[in-house]
Amino acid sequence: MDYTQNQLCQLWNDCKLSIKKQLTELQYNTYIEPVSIISIENATAHFSVPSEFLISAIENN
């Protein structure tokens, strides 16, 4: 399925709302809020992450 950029943003925003309920405000603002979705291909989501530190933190948790 191909998604428009608006659909991707809405999907990611819905996911972030769900994630936000499970984290502290600091955790959410540090690790989730800066991440943006780029695409979904073959049932795999691709994200833009602003720093190597954040990439490492996400991969290790």
C-alpha cells in the first residue's frame, strides 16, 4: 500500500500518542518526539532520526 505524506504523518502521530501514554514526558520528548516517519515499504516503516546518539538509544532499548 502506498501512503501519502499526510497519511504517513497521521499514522505516526497516532502511534506517538499511544507511545506517549507509556513513557514519562522526558522520555517521550527525548526519544520519540524528534523522530519522523519517511515511508513504509513492504510492511517496514522507515524513520528519520536526527542524531547518532538517538539512533543508538532507540536501537538499544
